[in-house]
Amino acid sequence: MPYPEFMVAPMRKELTDLGFEELRTPEQVQEFVNRKDDLALVVVNSVCGCAAANARPGIRKALEHASAPKARVTVFAGMETDAVDEMRTHFLPYPPSSPCIALFKGGQLVQLIERSGIEGHSADAIADRLQSMFAE
């Protein structure tokens, strides 16, 4: 059962204000993958506390890096489940995790930070890790 939209709207806005495109259908996810952007940041957004306290603030800070991807998309766990499920097929062999942050190159997953790499880590630590990923 999805969360009430009024609860997630501010969480969505945190990312869309940073230039993230929301993908709400499996077809939109497939269109994103088929675009084969040079470099793209994918965020599985979440209502969980570590997303608010660590992930989204870390992402915001990481995007200050000169090599931050211009292509940015997000799906929301617990909301558009079909879109999230489709995105997760492109994260294999990683198990479902939310929140999580992925880096795609040419439509292929190159790195993924699972919830275990977010929860308990500061926003600064997440930003540093993302910026290192961008620089690679």
C-alpha cells in the first residue's frame, strides 16, 4: 500500500529540486536505460529515516562536484512499485535496497551504494563516496 502522497511530496521535491527526473512507470525506467546516458545518477528514494538524515543531504552535497552527472533520475520505494521493480532489475545482482544510490554509464550499472552503505554513515561520508565515484 503506497504512502499518502502528502507524506512523500516533500521527499520527492528534495530530489526534483536538484534536477532529478521522477520515473513513475516501468516504461519510463526502460526509456531511461535505453537512453544510455554517458553518466547518470539513479536514486531509489525512500521515507526511511536514513534517506532523510543521510542519503538526500549527501546527494545534495555530492552534486557540487564538477564531475557530477547531469542525468539524474529517481524512483520512490513504496510508491510506484512497478517502476521501482523495473529499476531493480537493472541493479542485479544486488538485492532490493531502499534507499540506494546507483551510478549508470551507457545504460549499465557501474556502482551501487546499498542501504547498508547509507544507514549509519554521515551525509558528508556519503557525499565523499559519491564524489569519488563521479571522479572515477
